Amino acid sequence: MRKLYPTIIVLLFIQQYTHAQKDSIKSQNKKWSIHWQATIIPQYHFKFNAAYSGDNSLQTSEPTRTSFSTTLFLKYKASKNTYFVFNPEAAGGKGLSKTLGIAGFSNGEVYRVGDPTPKPFIGRLYFEQRFPLSSSLEKVADDINQIAETTHKDYLSVIAGKFSLTDFFDDSQISHDPRTQFFNWALMGNGAWDYPANTRGYTMGAVIQAVYKDWAARMALTTVPTEANGPNLQFKWGKAMGFVLELEKTHLFQKSEKQFSTVHLGYFINYANMGNYQESNDIIYFMPGTPPDITVTRKYGRTKWGFYGSADNHFGSFHFFVKASINDGKNESWAFTEIDQSFTTGMQFDGDLWKRKKDRFAIAYINNNLSATHRQYLKQGGYGFLIGDGKLNYGAEQIIEAYYSAHLVKQVFISPDYQFVWHPAYNQDRGPVHIIGLRLHADF
């Protein structure tokens, strides 16, 4: 943490400068949007019982682990319907047990990188061209990667460059962002969507979306990692690429501005140099005593496909969500995490219920599962990129998470968080695990 102090001081200075610049620019021509965020999350888990452990197991006892990230959000309006987004970022720190041992991992701000030293990188660098579909106009407020302006409400948009697919797909106002909402990976999005991304969660490609009245349709074609959860990306038509298609309906069952529902339905298919679980399991019959190894069965053109859906329901100061996703579970988990079926649900209470307008309390339940061949692979001693205890007494991985976000000053929030994990990495012989965390988040 001491190594982070100079960085934090510098970033606080940048925040004050960019905040002043943003006010100046807003009053002039509103061609720019400038924002900044910083998030620090220390996490600790109490000692738990385990009948055995493997190379990818959550350690039964370890010190507190801390993650840190900071991002500068720049958006420029080059012409009436042309935009450019540039987000330099720095991230560092460690996750519990090197970010291993739980499929629905406990901190969405950590990545599986070896060096915990904060390092700068480009998170997003893309352009967007919009084509109006009607003359209807709406006012858009200044926000992260969003310029204050009056613009067309209905439009066709083409986006190309580097981004995270979760910027545009599988969105939720209640359960999406680990910097301000739930910490857990399986609550950032639908867990069984193995969405294409490098180790840090970004990909390159193109998105086309049509927004008309309360409907939106989106599709994307992107690169995928060259290896499971790897840092490098590639695109080979029909062999190594990602595709996703989504339909969104907003203001469903609307009774007022604060009482409505939003639904997302998506289909995805990834092509990559994946291994096959059944072929890997068969190795044990030809080589008795040898655990299966998914990497020796890898082949280009293999697929992972599936569906996801979610519904956000808003009732004034009370909000409720439900998400479900499934993939075929035949080939290797490749980019996000090792979940083949996931169901999550939860609720959020806004602080104006107890006269703390900017506070919130939220609680959620997660149920993750694996396909039959994926279970057998782990049972026989196989390892994925995230989980593997050397053995497996299978049980659904179930997690409860609760957090309270308390407003301190301006745009600074502190959030204590608690997670209870049954059957970490789907193993009934390990756990349960109690995880506590504290998030300090600032954005301007």
C-alpha cells in the first residue's frame, strides 16, 4: 500500500485539474468529456477447512490482498455524429490466492497478472459514428465517456477499436460495475458468457447497434485471446473470433419515471484454439494414472456458444434484478471464467429510504454450475486457467454478497463488503469461505 501513496497523491492532483478543465469546457463548446476514477479494494478471507488443495486452489489461510485501479476517461466529439474515446488506465495489486480458486471470483478489480506493481496501459481507444434514424432529440448529461449535448434519440451506431464488450452488452443498472456495485465476477455480468477479452478484460473489434425508441439491437465481432485468459489477442475468421448478438427493451411495464423494467437477451459464440473436455477425459483410459490436460487437445475452430438474459426492475427506491446464462460446456473455458451455467438475483435499496440520498445497500445470490464433462475433467485431476483442486467432490458454487456504499464527500464513497462462498470452485470438500472487503472509490 505504501508504494501506492505517491500515485494516489498525483492522481488527486490530476482530478482537481481535470475537474476544473471539465467545467470550463462544458461552458464553452461541450466537445469534450473528461472524467477520472480511482478504486482501492483490500480483501481478506478467514481461515477455512479443506480436505485437500491443488495448484489452483484458494489458499486456506493468507494475508490481506489489495487491488488498485485508476482510469482517465476522455471523449471527444469530432463532428456532429463522430466521437472518439480514449481511456488510459493503470492497475495493480493482488487478488486472493493469485486470483485462483473461486469461479465467481470475489474482486472484479483484479486480473490474473503476475506483477502486482501498478502499470499503465490503454483500456479503451475507439471511434463511434452515428447515423440518425429519426428527428427526435434528447438531452444527454455529462458522464463517464459521455458528452453533455442534445443529440438524436434514435440512431444507428458503428464502433471500432479497443473496448470491453461489457461497455455495450449485458448491461445492468444494479449489478454491473465492481467499482461502484457488487464486487463479484459473476455479478459484473452473466457468468456463463465467456466474453472475449484479454487478461485485463479488453478486446478489439467492431460493434454495430441500432437504438430506436425503447428498443436496441447490438452485435459485435471481436478478437479472442491467443491462449486461455491470455494477454494477447488474435482474429482468424471461423477459427479464432468472438460474436455476440443482443436485444434490449427498456421502460417495459413502465408506470412512472422510477417504475419500469429493462430486459436484455443475448446469444454468443466464440471460436478459439480450445481444448475439449471429453477428449481430455479420455486420456486417462489410454494413460492410466495420468491426469487429463486440456491443453494437449487444443484445436483451432472449436466453439463455445450459449445464451444469457437479464431483467432489471425498478420500483422507486427499491430495485430488483435477475440474470441467467448457459453455454454448451463442451470446450475449454477461454476468456472470462470457468462457469457453464449461472443464475443470479438480488436487490438494491437506495439511501433516500433512510435519509442518506447517495448511499445504497444491496444483497445478491449467485449459483454457478459446470457441464458434466467439465466436472469429470476436474474430478480426474485436470486444471483450468482459474480453478482445479486436484480432486473434486462436486457441488454447485453458491455465493451470497452484500455491500453498503456510503457517501463521504463530493464523489468519494466507501463500501464495506461481505461474501459467503459455499463449495469454492464447485468442491464440497473445501470451505465454506467468509470474505470481507472494503472499497474506497472516487470519481470526478
